[in-house]
Amino acid sequence: MNARIAHIASNTFREAVRDRVLYNLIAFAVLISAAAIFIGQISIEIERLVVINLGLTAVSLFGMVIAIFVGIGLVSKEIEKRTLYTVLSRPVRRWEFIVGKFFGLAGTLVVNTFFMALGVFGALFYVAHRFSGADSSIFIALYFIILQFLIICALALLFSSFSSPLLSAVFAFSLFIIGSFADDLRGFATLAHGLTHWVATGAAYLVPNFSALNVISAVAHQQPISWQLVLQNTLYTLFYTAMALSGAVLVFDRRDLK
Amino acid sequence: MAAIEILGLEKTYMVGFWRKRPKRALQPLHLTVEDGEIFGFLGPNGAGKTTTLKMLMGLVSPTAGTARILGKDWTDPEVKAQIGFLPEQPYFYDYLTAHELLDYYGQLSGVPAKDRKNRVEEVLQRVGLTDIKGIQLRKFSKGMLQRAGIAQAILHSPKLVFLDEPMSGLDPLGRRDVRDLILQLQQEGKTVFFSTHILSDAEALCDRVAIINKGELRGVGAVEELTKSVQGKVEVVWQGTQVPASMKALSAEFHVTGETVRTVISENQQDAAIDVLRRERLRLISIIPLRTSLESYFVEKLQHSQTTAGTSA
């Protein structure tokens, strides 16, 4: 990473911390502690399954909300407040700005996920009183959640490079929801005929495939996750993120900062 | 070498929602700013000053034309390391302190880490921002923000400084400080290009000015030259109460006050006037070129552009 990208990323991280984005961890801590105590009292033999399901889903949702709401403001806020003028009038290329912003937000989400993961493991230990070998697959589920964040960050940046924050949020949320049902959309595409088939197939491959990145249920049920899936999802995320960021750069490069 | 050469930069925006129509913000602009000059870019609000500056900074792309800055193509990234820019009504990352902000900008401008701390302290002192350690910019007054803005523009010792309305938001003392700073920058060999609508600042500071209105360049030149060229008149005062007949051929209006007579004639008639007074044995008191203020020149140029627009409409 070149130095300017690193400086922009570090400043973006600092902004998130000072704007109290990480305060969501307090809400998460309250939720996971309450859930652990509650589940510990009522569940019979399924505590582990419930805590992993609930904990990882909460990690995903909390992070997704941050990724979208912070992501959509990364560029538009800088344009609106004109803070961008004194950055781009320096030897900083526009693509470096976009990539730096992306890494800054991604870094914030990784740190956020790390602390939430500690909460999930804490709750798991509280209800199960021990860790088992199968619990290590929780790391894979967390890794996939982070991959989802990377995709949604890049998409939020793409949308915020040409539309208003409100519309960007709507687009990003819609893609998150549609992407969560990407497998179903692909299934529907294979069943459809004619124009519908082509439209559905196109849409199914265009939207981010979040369903392939969601292994929470499999991990909770102690089903093995193949390394092939890990590799496939990693490459898919890299490709999708690179495409979305390239789109954001292309749009932003041509944009007049009035 | 010219510090800035603007070669036909122009900008047309597309406005409207459904039916887009072109709106020209800047007519093709040709302008040269010499190295080491303090150059004023004057015009009323909406004249095209900020659009020009934004194009030079690469924030807005021109519809046509090009520019050279410090002898290089303006899009050359190396150029940006040698220029400083203060935007109009600057707004910065308000969660940072002034020290953090300048450190960040220093990083982006490539100021070496070992020099950064000293440079930051030095420029903050220079713009009069002291005792502000630990205070976030969100708690700064408008004038303090303006000073921080000037500090970030000169932090990396640029060869060329662009200031968009640098006196805006400053109290009289602050304005004087900024004027002094601009003069110091010139003494250090830097070129300063600043836009303003405060004409007294331009008159006091600038070697040359350009006047722009409605996106069109209306005049450019040294302040003295411009103001002199308005009418080219001289005021002639002599002792006495009478106006010689041959003097009446040179001017239609005479003011007799006590024992002196005053009139205004064209500069090229002053020799004839002196001959008349000598012939009539009248004592000449003074002949002074009438120096119109930059403000009168400015107003005249704007009025002229409005008349032209009205005629052509």
C-alpha cells in the first residue's frame, strides 16, 4: 500500500473512532450478555447452537449497518463539507483517496468485529463452560462476515460516488437483502424461461452472493466448512470488491467537485 | 518562467434536471502570472473566480483549454507538491486538532516525518494560532479556521500559493496579519495568486490584477497601469480668478475657489495648458495626474460589461 493510501486510511479510522462509531460495541455487549444469561437459564442442550447463531448474526448485522451508514458518507460527506478540496489539491490521486477510504472503513470494521467476536466467545464460554474443537470454525464464519463487509463497503463507496447518501443507503441495503437470497435467485433463474431466464440469471450473478458467505447456521450445527469454499469466497470477494472499487474510482474521477 | 499560464481554460456546466441545458461558467481564459508576483483575481460573487481556482487545483475538469503551472503540465502530480491552496470558507476535519490536521496534510504533501513536527509548530505560530493544543477544530471560530486554512496552505513551503478569499471571516487585525504574511511570502520568493472581492486588499498587495465578471476576463495589468488608463486626465490648478479664453478650448469646466482656479484636462493637453498659463503670466500651482482608485476601475469595467451584455442582448 502506498504511503498516501495508508495515511488516508488511518485518518478514516480515526474519524470513525472519534465519531463514536465503536460505541455500537456497548449495545452489542449488552445484547450478547443478556442473551447469554437468558439462554443459560432456559435452553436444554442447545445453548451453544443458539449463542453461535444469535451472536454471529448480531456481529453481521451490527457490522453491516456500520458498513452501510459510514460507507455512504465516506465520499459524499467530504464533498458536502468541502474537506476534500484540501486533500485533492495535494499530490493525492483520486483513486488513492477512494482506496484509502475503503481501507480505513474496512479496518474499522475488522477492529469492531474483533471486539464483538470476543463477546461471542465470552458468551459461548458462559453457557457451555468450555470450548470444543468445532468452535474453531467460528473463525471461518467471522472471516466470511468480514468478507461481506468488504463487499458492502465497496458498494457503499460506489453508490456514494454518484448519488445522495439516502439513495446510496437504499441501494446498499437492497443489495444486501437481495444478495442474501442470491442462491434462491440463481435457483429461480434455472427454472425460468425466455427473457425472464436471462434477466434473472444476469441479476443473480450481478448481485453480491452473500448467501455463499453466510455459514453461520452450518457452524452452529458443527458442519464442516471446506477449504475450497474458503478459497472460493476469498477470490470472489477480492474480485467483486475490486470491481466495485474500480467503478467508484471511474465515477469519482470524472466528477466535478462544485 | 511564468508561474501560471492559463491557456484558454473554459467551463460549461449542464444544468436542469429533465432537460439539461448548458450554462457557461467561464469563457476561454488566457492569463499569465509571473514568478514571484502577488496576483489578484478580482470579481463579484459568481464571476468565475472559484471555478477557475478549482480547475487549476484539479477539482473541476475544464470543458476545454489547458494550463501550465511552474513550467509543467498542470495535471503533473509533481506540480501539486509545490503548490498550496486555501479554499473559500475552508472547512476541515473537525474531529482533529490543528496539530493533527497539519500533521495529516504534511503526510499527504510528503513532508518528511522528522521535519513535520517543527514545520507544524512553525506555521501555526506564523498564522498566529498559539495555545490551541488539544482543541478540536469544531471549537474553532471562523477566523481561527481561516488561519488554520492558511497554515495548511503554506505548511509544505510551496513555491506557489493559491488563496481563495483569504481575508474572509477575519477581523481587521487578522486581515492585517494575512496581508503581512502574503508580503512575507513574496519576499521569500513565492508566487501568490489570490482571489478577492475586497479591492482595498488587492490594491495594497498586488503587483498585478485581473478582473473577471460573468465568466469573462475584463481587464488585466499592473494596478497602477489599470487605474491610470481609466481616463488619462490631469488636474491643473493655477493662481488667479480668471480663466483665459484659450484655456476654455481645453476644458469646459472650471472651479474658482478663492484665489485659485482648478480644471481637469486630458493628459495629452497638459503642454498646451502650460503654454497658455505662461503666455498669460499666470502662476501654475500644480498639475497632478488623476489616479482613479482600483474600485472606480473595477466598477467601470463591471458597468461596461453590463452595458455590453445589454446591447448585445
